[in-house]
Amino acid sequence: MKDQHLLIGETLAFADDPFLNHISEVVHYNESGAVVVEAGKIAAVGNAAELRKAFPQAAEHDYGRCLITAGFIDSHAHYPQTAIIASWGSRLIDWLNNFTFPEEAKFKSPEYAESVARRYLEIILANGTTTVCSFCTSHPVSVTALFSEASKLSMRVAAGKTCMDRNAPQELLDSAVSAHAESERLIGQWHGKGRCSYVISPRFAPTSTPAQLEAMGSLWANHPSCLMQTHISEQPEEVAWVRELFPDCGDYLDVYDNFGLLGCRGLYGHGIHLGRQELDRLREVGGSIIHCPTSNLFIGSGLLEVMERKAGGIPVGLATDTGGGSSFSMLRTMAAAYEISQLLGTPLHPAQLYWLATMGNAQAMHMSDRIGNLQTGMEADLVVLDLESTSAISTAAQRAEDVWQRLFPTIMLGDDRAIADVWVNGNRSATPA
């Protein structure tokens, strides 16, 4: 059948969270696997020989010993920072003032926003990322640009207008009233349309007045199906600044809690320097910490205790945080997460890293019923990994005794050359690698 495809290779899927269960019990690996894709969905997952018989009319794509998995999900990014990635030498506040804000000011131009959105999506697709949750700028046209370009590619994208009414250049500021009105208009225009989801997006507490935070909390209460994304406790200087700006609040998380911006559909970027009371409260409401390891290393923010957060019952996602993060690749992001876990003495297993980059992010974004796993009925967003993409990786992989020893060199050393193919919404991506 024209719209039915049989992808043959090694397959990897999850039955449950490998942080909470023995890895051998929750990972489904098939050395002779296959996936059937039809009408944008996964129609079947199983043994290649059996599926070839069951779907004789399907167009066959034989990937040999490549690994077929769910496409990567990036749960915290700033697509407007595409051009300033890897800018040298700043802490968080300096980064915003020296690089981020001047670049974001350019997004008042619809043409510029469209060009960056297009290029950004091309880059992440080439790196195997099929879903992203991104901040835009304070300009509504930056939201329209990203959603419009993503719709052309049939990509699932979550995004929102960044709201800030203080402590930023005047040309980037909105107000409590305008932030609410513009965000609500964009929700009506984009939320739930095709594969687009709107995310209410106050940048972080220091760039919003109490009035704006209250307006954003009210907006979220009126649109509870939306995600809400912000930043928290990325650097000690930031935490101290929040304490000065909100002296009546008990801690950083309490700021968001007081203004209705704490909930199970909240994505809280970084969360490195949270105190015990904040962690207990976050667990109580079910909000997710989004781990951004390359960013935390690049800007010198600190080391997130992923194992501790997971053991404490807090959902954790994994993200590039481009452009504070130094890579568009979720492979490199997994590698950085592993390196941080080693420094903390709690090394993450390859299965746990891969879970974070797929199902962990899908759960944080409340989309695990649609994306993040090889499972019948899920949306067909897939990445095909060449586990011998370079000479160095191939040398290491050929010594492997199991799938994890084969996959781990690609996690640690892989880049876009490891992306053999990408499928988005059931179609092969035309984006060049």
C-alpha cells in the first residue's frame, strides 16, 4: 500500500521507567525487529519476518543493523537563540544582556523569525529530534513563525510567547495586560491545531512583575490544557536576585506557587539549586524539572542530581536549552547528562539516558500517549540510528556484548552522522542531514 511502510532493523522500546524498574524488565529490544507505519501512526511493532508476512503490500525500508526508536524529544529550548549558540564567556545574567536580548530584538521582523524558525527545525530534524518545546520571543510573530514552519513539516511542536515586563531592554518588554491578551489570542489561534500546542511562557521570575505573574497564573487557570514553562534556580546569583525581588515569598518556587504558576503541567527549567522544601512541594504537585546539562556546564550553573530527583518522585525531562546549551543534538545532551552523573557519583545507565530523551520528556510534556515510544497506535515520529557512523564509534561498537554496549558509544561520540533516517508523522523527513 502507498501509505504503508515496513521499517526493518533493530528496535528499542520501553514498557516502563528504567529509573523505577529493573532495566531488563522494562526494555523491549529486538535484534530482528520491524515497525509498520500507516496513516501517520505506528500500526505494528514486532519481528521483521512476521510483520513482512502480515503486511505484504507495505513499502519496505531495510535499515540493516541500524536501531529504530522513537524520535528524540527536546523539552526546553530557545529557538530564537539559534544564531548565538556557543557564544563565549558569560554567566546567566550576562548571557541574557550580552547575547540573548540583542538577538531576540531581531524577531520583531516576521521575515527574520521565519528564516530562523525554518533553519532551527531543519537542524534539529537532522539531529533526530522530532518534537520540541521552545520559548519564542516577546513578539507574537515569533510564535506564528515557529508554528507555521513546524506545520509545514508536520512536526509536533509546543511553544509560546515569552512574557517579561521588567529587567530587560524596553524593546522586548510587554505588560501584564498585553502579555495576557497576546498569549490568549495565540492560544486561540494555535493550541491544539494540527500538531501544535501552546505553552504559557513567563521567562522567569526576575523579568516579570508580580502583576504579570498573576496575569500568567490567571491565564493558565483559564486554559488548563496548556503547558506552562519557565526557569528556576539555575544559578546562585539568580536565586539571590529572586529573594531580593520577592522578599515576601519563602523561596524561589514559592514565587510561582503564589501566583498560580505551579502545577503538574509545569515545566521548570534547570532546578539545580532547589531546597528540600521546594523539592517536596514540586513532588506534591507533580511539576517536572527539565535537566539541561550542556547549558549547565557551558554557563557554569552547576550539576543537577538527576538520580536524587527521580528517587524523590519528581518527573525529570532532558533538554538542549539551545542556545545557552552548546549543542542541538540530544545525543550530545545525553552524553553531558552522563558526564554530570559521573561527577556526582551516580552514573546513569544508557537505558535511563535514552528514556529521558524520549519517554521521560513525553511524560513531562503530558504527551506520552502520543509520542516517545515504539508502540502500536502512537504517532509515527521515529529516528533510525547508525550505531557505526564513524570509525571510532564502529571500533567500539564491534566489541559490544549487548545492545547497551553498542548504543553507548553513539550516545557519547555520536552527532548528526549517526542519524540514518528520520520519520515525522509517518513520513520520511526531507530535511538534509
